[in-house]
Amino acid sequence: CDPPHCIGYEDGQIREGFEIPCGRGRDGAVTFYSVYFLALLLGTLIVIVTSLGVIYRDVSNQEKRMARYGAGSFNPGATQNTTDGTAATNVNGHSRLSSIISSVIPPVRRTFRRLSPSISNREHSNSRG
């Protein structure tokens, strides 16, 4: 878009009373917007690639942690594999998690057995009354 004083004049012509030729700086705007667009595009790509890399790393680490817990963790006789492919077994040949579960279950059973007679007695007394 030409300034009003350059209407009717060719690029490079200098009108009376002016020092700057018409059309000067037109290429500068194109260059400025080209550089601005490329910087914006490059910045966007850097943000996208960095974000996806961080997300990939976090999901990969989470999947490695979650690989320790699977269907085999509930089967005491099954050997459970770690992320590096080696078996995670203890001295008795059972997986570590299954040993922890087997050590917790008996005390829980004893607690429920102690509570169950008192619960069943309350139910019988409520049905009679």
C-alpha cells in the first residue's frame, strides 16, 4: 500500500518536497514478516517436540513402574518379570509382591474371624426381637 503522496508515482521516484523515494521499505516489511513467521513456526515446533518428549518420558517411566504389578502378582506360584526381563523372585521362589500379600492375609483373616461371631450374634438377636 503506497502512502498518499506516492499515488501516481513509480517505485524509486522522489516527489518534490520529499527525500525518501516512493516504494522504499516495501521489501523490508516482507522480510520482517517472513522472519517473524519462521521464528513463530520454529518456536511452535520446539515447544511441541519438547512437550511430546517430556510426555513420552513420563509415560515410559510410569509403564516401567506399572509393569511390576500385573496378573502374576496375585498368583503366589508365578514368577514375575521386571522391566529388564529378569525374574523378581525371593529366596523361596515366589515373587516379592506375592510374599508381601501372603504375609498380610493371615492377620486380616484372624481379625475378620474374631469380628464375624459378634456380627452374626447381632444379626440373630435383631431377627428374634
